Amino acid sequence: MASKSYLLAACVFAAFAAPTAAETIHIEMQNVGYSPATVSAHVGDIVEWANGDFLAHTATARSKEWDVMLLPKKTGRIVLKRPGDIEYYCRFHPNMTGRISVAE
């Protein structure tokens, strides 16, 4: 009888300890802007940019942590590795700015 309660406790613990699946956050590049310009995410999530413009764009972290180059009609992605606020911009169009708030 005691072994059943240990097994039940182990199953409950495993259910709560299991990591959550990473989400993919989609950001469109269109009309020389990011949409949405501000997003919230978690460490381990994937951010994917899709360039819907006829111009090339980048998503470049001001911290120089990453730089994603996107030709027209292409997509690019990164995996978020640390918590904090990340400001980014397009190197070709500096008025294109975005922000990712990353939680643990």
C-alpha cells in the first residue's frame, strides 16, 4: 500500500517538475516596421521574424547578442537564452525598433 502512495507522489511531482514546451513568437516585418513591436516571452522560447516587405531587414539586438538578416519574403529565428528586456532594430532602417521582454 505504501508503494502506491510513493508512486502517486512521484507522478504528481513529475507532472509539476516537467519543463513547459517552448513557444514560438511570430513577428512580421512589414511597411518598414515590426508587428507587434513589443512582445513578451520566456527563456527557451523561439522568436521568428517574417519579412513581408520588398526590402531586406535585420533584427539586431542592441546588446550585439544576435543579428538576424532577412531578405524579402524570408524568415529567421532565434532562441531566447536569458531573461531581461532586449531592444532590437533594423541596421538598414534604424527607425524600425522592437522590444522583447524575456521572463525566466
